[in-house]
Amino acid sequence: MKIRPRSKKRRPTFRRLLKTSGVKLENKLKNRQLKQQNVAKKQRKEQKKLRQAVKDAVIRTPRPLETYRRRPGENEEEGEEEFLETLPTDMMEDGDLQQMTAMARQASFITRDLSSCGPVHGGKKRTSDVVRSYEKVPRKMARTEEKEVIHLLPIKDRTGVIPQIVNKPSEDEEEEDEGPADEPEEGEPWSLAGLSAAEREQLRAQKINQMKLRIASLGSAIISDPVHNIKRLKELRGMLMESDPCVAVTIRKLVMVSLMEIFKDVAPTYRIRPLTPAEKAVKVKKETQQLREFEEGLVSQYKFYLEDLEQTIKDWKQKKKKRSQAVGFQSYRSLAEVSARCLCELLLALPHFNFHNNIIVALVPLMNDPVKKVSGMCCDAFKKLFHQDKLGEASLATVRVISGLVKSLNYNVRPELLRTLLSLRIKEVEMKKDIEDTAPKKKFMNNKEKKKQLSRMQRKWKKAEEKLDKELLEAEASESKEKKIKLHTETLNIVFLIYFRILKKAQKSVLLPAVLEGLANFSHLINLEFFDDLLNVLQSLIQSGVSISVFQSVHFFMLIFVCASGDVLNIDPLNFYSQLYRMLPRLHAGAPNDDIIIVLRCLDAMLTRRRKQVTLQRAMAFVKRLSTLSLHVLPNASVGILAANRAAVHSFPKCDFLLDNEVQGSGFYLPELEEPEHCNAQNTALWELHTLQRHYHPVVRQFAVHLSRGAPSEGSAALGVKLSRRSPVELFGDYSVKDMNFNPPVAPPATKKKVQESNAPSHVLSPIS
């Protein structure tokens, strides 16, 4: 047996085979791609030659045949047709036909001069034949005049994109078409001048649908991969400059809203800061460089987008109309409303991102806009911002801008602007700064103290505990309580500064109710040093003879009673009790009964919380007058007033004298007297409850029966849990009639069977106890 010599070549391993196979596959793919590119390049060259040859063949006139002569008096077309008919059909053989088809595939067959018999690739010789052939070419060639065209937006269907081109009319046609009937409207392109209204609307709908598809494709590409497609934001933002007057307004609105949603989805949850020159000079990884480019492009495009929105609002406010403007001035209002809406959405969605203060500066003046839709939108946005602002930075920036706006406009602002401040989430401020400064702070022990006082194991545990405390402090440093209280204190100081300026300098303005309501809302946070000055200002306001409406008076009394309710001031505002008692019959009994809410709050602070400082005569006088008032107001106000009477009866149990017909003392009840202490309310009865028991509202009837039985907590006349645990203000809101419907709804009419039973004889029905 012959032994084969061992091969010196080393057998490759499996990993090497995998590696080489991968390389071979890559090389094969590259070679295949290069071959395909070369083939495509050759095909393009041949097609180019064919197109050029066809153009030359069209320009060059055919050489007349010498053997064929036209008969005299015969047309060219008739002669050619007879000549073609006279040609024999069996002149060409199969071989000749194959040769002609092979020659037709080559570009040189068409470009070659057929009159010459020389080879195709032969050298060019300047002979007399060339001159003769040149001489035979006609001197005058038919030239087609190139007309100017107008390129319209293409139309896309299932087959593909169809370009739309319209010939531009010449000067002669323009002069012929001049006239009042055929003249197109101003700002309308010439392409739409000859179209009907239906055709224009159809063309406009096609353009809008096409632009919608383009906006959707760009937006989906950006959201799917924002890091690599961030440059498409510029292309999408460029559509804000749409110049076609037919679709400019609609397209700009769609682009504004689309960009707003894109920024809400793409923006990170942190503020992007600009890089320093030293950071830019450092070489970083490819991923880090891509992230930097993405952040830089995002911030720049976001800035340009906000500037476009702000400029749209400014143009509408300043009533500017630029030259060659595609959008009319009447359409600028709707564009400005959409811009304001986008800014409001970004204000709430991106409070942590860049340019948030710029958005606040742009929106605060719109809160005072005469257009109610714009001002209401901005006020609602800032109310939501105050509710969701936990730390207080955005609230502080907003209050500063509002303070500057009120001062610059000399207090001529809308009351709704000040009422937005009632939504501030301020519950704690630096009221006792000196006590906090003098309080002993936690002190860490040094090494000597640890060795003297602690054992080895205790020192070990102490060290671990101190380390844990430091880590917890670092973790909570983002939203520390001290920083939050500091921001809230500064915010509240600016709010009180706005209120006190209006009280001193604009006492006759319409802002007085909003100021009094705000002071009553934040009165528990006012420093004790300012209470005396505030009460003096309010008393001087009344004594100065300033005409105060009922609504303003209600807010005024609410502020006084709130200030005096929490044992902050040890006073008995008897004069204010008399004024509120005198004002109750003048409350509005119709639909705008918002002043009833403030009255209910005042009664809670005046009678319930201060029951130890109120006499029984005063309490009974208020209960009697409130019962009379409940006969004239709307059902929800009646429910709230009766609930306030229930609270007063529980606070003053001896008010049950009013449920008895017997006289408790000398004298007669004087309802026209304006002093509650001297009207002899104990000598009357609450006969209004008997009338209210036949009220059409079921809850009013239930409260009337409950009070006429002495407001018991148990028994058949007791209220349910749903009504007994609700405050008067909450009941007023629960049974509101703002929607012009019955609350609760009216029961449906009885069926015929029940009606027949009701018509039955009296001895059939069970007796009523």
C-alpha cells in the first residue's frame, strides 16, 4: 500500500473558515454591485446616445429620392402614399431583416450618414462629399418657439407622480383678455383664473391632501429616529413659509400643530446647555458626537420654531401686512390663535426644557388680550401650570412677569389675569425665620469625641449611619424643602406687592374684587405685622366714600372675617356684621349668583368658627334673614343657604326658639331694622320652612323638613350621609343650574295604571298618616 506524503499545508480551523467565508461573501457582493453599476452606466450611455440621435433625426430633413419624381399638380402626401403602395412587399429577405434589426440596436446606425459607404469607425476625411451633403441640408429649419411655462404642484396617484405644467400667456393674449369679467382676483395665480369654483376647490383639496402626506411622512421619520433625522425638522419648518394663497393658511396651521407634537415627543427630560470651547475641542466617541449634534440641532430648531410662533402673534397684534404676503390680514387671527395654543401646550408639556421663560414672557401679555378666546386659553394654561408646579420655579417666573405687566399698563388689566394667581400652590412660607436660624442644627462628632464616648462597635455603626445620612441628603438635594419654601416665600411677596399697590393706587378699578378675593385666599400666609395695616386700609376704603358694589362688598367682608377667624387678631368686627346683615337682601337672585358662594364662606367664618364671640341675638337674626332670602334665589343657592342655617343651628342650639310660635320676650320683630342685635329676632318664627316644604326641588324640600324638625341627627327627618357631610359651598356647586337643566332630573310622568289607581274611590286607598 502506497503511503501518501503528509501535506505541509496547515488545515484551517472552523473559526478561520467562518471568517474567510464572510470575507469572500462580502467580496462577492461588492463585485456583484460593481458589475451592476457598470452595466447600468453602459445602459445609460446608450440611452443617451439614442435620445440624441432621435433629436438629430427629427431636425435633419430626409434626403429626397432621385428615382422618385412627383407628378405635376400632385400633393406631397398623395405622392408619398402612392409611392409606398407601389413598393413590392417581397423585396426584403429574412437575412436582410435580421441585419437591419441588429443595426438598429446600435446607436451608430442612426447617427451615421447613410449617403457615405465608408466604414463606421473610419477616420474623418475632409472630402468634397462632406461639403455636398452639407449643401443638401436645407438652410431653413422649422424651429419650434419655446414657450414659458408655469410649474404647478404635481399630482400623485397610483401610477406615480404626474407633473402639472400650464403655459404662461403672452403679452398679446393678456391684452386680449383684459376686462372686468375675465380679470382674476388679486393674489390669485394665473393658473386658476380660467377654472370654475368647483375645479378650484377640487385642486385645493388635492394640494392639501398631498401636503398632509408630506407632513406625515416627515413627522413619522423624525419621531422614529430623531437622532439621525433631526435635520428634517428644518425641512418641515420651512413649510411654515407656504406661499400658495389657496392653501397657505391651512398648511401653516397643520405644520404648527405637527411641530408642536414632534417637539413634545422628541425633547429630552433635561435642559440642554451649550458646550464650552474646551468641551468641543475634546475628542469623543461617535455615539457621543451624534448625541451632541442631535441636541444642538434640536435646540436651534426649537428656538426658530418659537420665534416663528411669536412673530405670527406680533404681526397680528401690530396689524402688519408684508409685501408679497400669501396670507391675508383677516386670516392672521386664526393663525395667531393656533400659535397661542401651541405655546400653551409647550408651556405645560416642557416646563423643564429650554426657553420656558421665553414662552412665559410671550404668553403673559395675551392673558390681557381683548379677544376672549385667546385670553381664556392663556389663563387656563397658567392655572394648570400653577397646579402642576411642585417646586415653584415656573410660578415665580410667571408672577414676576405679571407684576411687571400690571405696573407697565398702570393697572388697566383684566380681572381674570389676577384671578389666575388664586391657583398658586403656596401652603408654607418662611414665617418664623429667626426661630429657624436659632434652632440647633445637627452636628457630626469628631474622632476624639467618638473615642471618648463610644466603643469600637458603636463607632463603626456611627460611621455607617453618617455615611448613609450624607447620601440621603445628596439624593434629596434636587427638590429640597428649604429651596421650595424660599421660592414660595418670594412668590408670595410679589403677589402681595401687586395687591397692595392696587389697594393704594387703584381703589376705583374693577380689579378690587379680585384683589380682595386673593387677599382672603392667602390671608393665613400674611405676616402678622401687616394685619393691622391691612385692616386700616380696608376701613379707610369704606370711609372714603368709594362706591363699592355688592360683589365687591362680599369679597371685602370675606377678607375681614378670614383675617379675624384664626385667632390672629383679637377683635370683634361688629360694624362688619351689621354691613353684611344689611347687604343680604340685595344679593342677586338670578343666574349669575356667584356672590352666594362668597356669602356662604363669610357665614362659615363669621358664625361657625367664631361662635364663642357671637351673641345668640345676632345668630338668630342671621338665621331669620337667610331663611327669608332662601325663598327668592335659585334652587342651588337655597340648598346652600339652608345648609348654612343647619350649621348655625348646630353651633347655637338655642336657635330652636325660632321653631316655636310663642314669644320669647317683649317687643316685636323688626325685619326692616339694619342692626341684627336690636331687631328682636327671638319674637318671630321660621314660617319660611313651611313654604319651602312645597318647593319643586326635592333637596330643598328635604332640608326644609329637616330644619323644621330641629335639624336632628337621627330619625326619619335626619339627612342622609351624602347631604350631611357636605359643606354649604360644596352643595351649592353640586346642584348648580348653569347648564340650564334640572339637577337632579325631574322624575318621568306616572304610567296609566298608576293614574287609574289614583282615580279610584277613597275607601280603596290606604289612609295617609
